[in-house]
Amino acid sequence: MGCQARKYFPHHLSEAEALRGEEIRNAALKEITSCKSVYRIFKRFCKINGIRCGIASLPFYIAQTEKVLGIRTVRLYTKRIRKYIRFLQDSESALFSGLLKYCDSTACTAPRRHARDLTVDQTLRLLQMLNEKNERAFLVAVLMASTGLRYIDLKYLPRSCIRSTSTPSGFRFQIDIKKSKVVRSDWLRQELVVPARLGLPELFTDSVRDAVNVLDSMDAREKIAPEGSSVDEFNQYLKEQWKILCKKGEVQGRYPTSYSFRRMAMNRFIESNRDGEGVVDWDRAATFSLHFRAGTLRAFYYKGLSTPEE
């Protein structure tokens, strides 16, 4: 299994990493340029009002700006001003720390593009292909779709941390997440339980059973996702298999990512806690996910939920 994992999840070369680093640097520099024009407006405001042009003066700028601009725009302007001020103070450290988060400001203006949601038929066909060609990738995909775990969680969790129980209504998963990166404080919930009623629908019974068989065949200390692999490599592998299915005419549309499977679980958790009037009990829904705050679950998995693409 280890050789197979390395075959389908190769390590990146250091040269490729260096190239990626240069791309990020160039993107950050481009973002600095976009911040400059907003900073000029702020600088002019400070000069007119006789205050120092620094981060401490931002609240005064916000106070007068929010009267004429929407809060979303004010937030974007504020982030850009802060970035540019920090860049002026220490260009190199700012570039490789705070300014590398240039995607934050990009996300303020660009529409959020969720991982696509697959139809049942598309998901079944992709899982069938993964099961035939790479049982480790198949196991990862099924566990994500069943429990909502992220790829990074599966990289940290050994086989011994996941227990599955077969019931008349499906499989129940009980997961000790203390070894996962998501647990940072003793008071946080350290176990994830997904009852059978919230598992994948009956059409996926065979897939889940096959995945559990793969899980049972693993050594107790072996990590679920291949050590040394990354979610980018997993997504690239999914993309390659999706292209093959597209050429056969079996599927179509944008290729899925790891979050396509994770969202299958989150959508079930949300819908199972929606009452007859359509109101979701977010606190209860969050107990079935790794989100320790209901607001996080709502922000990332409720707004803009997409319809499965045909």
C-alpha cells in the first residue's frame, strides 16, 4: 500500500517549490501595487485633518468613510491601507509575512467559488474508479464524504483513531481527533461521532463497506492519508481521474476537489438539523462537524451552497 501511495502522491521537487515561492512573491508585489492608490486617499485624509498617517489613524478614516461606503468596501480599503503601511515600515518582512496573505483582499472583491457539488451518479462513478485504481485515495474520499474530515486531518490521524460500527441503517463512525491538528486546547471537543443516520445514503453502502475493509486492513499506526502527501496532490489526482471519465463521456463539468467530498457530509449535517420552517439549528449541526463554533460552519457551508452540476 505504501508503494502505491507514493506512486499516486509523488513528492514535490525543491525546484518546483522555489518556483511556486517566486510566483507567490510576484503576486504579493502586485497586491502591494493595488494597495498604493487606496493608501494615497488615506494619506490625503490624514493631511487634511492634521493627523499622523499611520495605523492608529485608521479608526478616524473608517468613521467618516462608512457613511458613504458599504462596510464590505470599508473593510477592503482598511486591509489594503494596513498592508501598505506595513510594507513601508519593513518591506522584506512584510512581504514574506502579512503581505503573503494577499489573497485575503482578493477574496473581498472576487466572488466566492465553492468546491463543486457532485450528483449521486457522478460521485458513485468517481468512487468506483478510485476503488479500482487507488484504494488509499478511495478510502480518503469516502471518509471525507462520510465524516467531513479534511485531508490534513487524515494526514495526522492513524488508523487506530477511527472506529467504524456496522448497524442496520449504515455505518457509525467514532473518531478520536486528539492527534489531529485541529485540536489546540484541552477544553475543545476531542471526539467526533457521526451516527449512521447521518452517514452517506443507502446507494453508497457498498462504497462505504469497501472503504471500511481497506481501513481494517491497515496497520494501527499507519496514517489514513499517505505520509508526505498533500491535499494539492490529492486534488491533482482527482483531476486526472475526472479527465479520464470526461473523455469517456461519463461525467462533465468542473472537476471536484477534496472539499467536494467534505461538503457532502457538511450538507447532510446541516439539512438534518433544519426544522419544518426551514430554520437550521446551527449549534446542533456543529456538533457533528469539526467546527467548534456554529458561526464557522454557517459562514463556510451555508452561504452560496451550490446545486449539483449536471
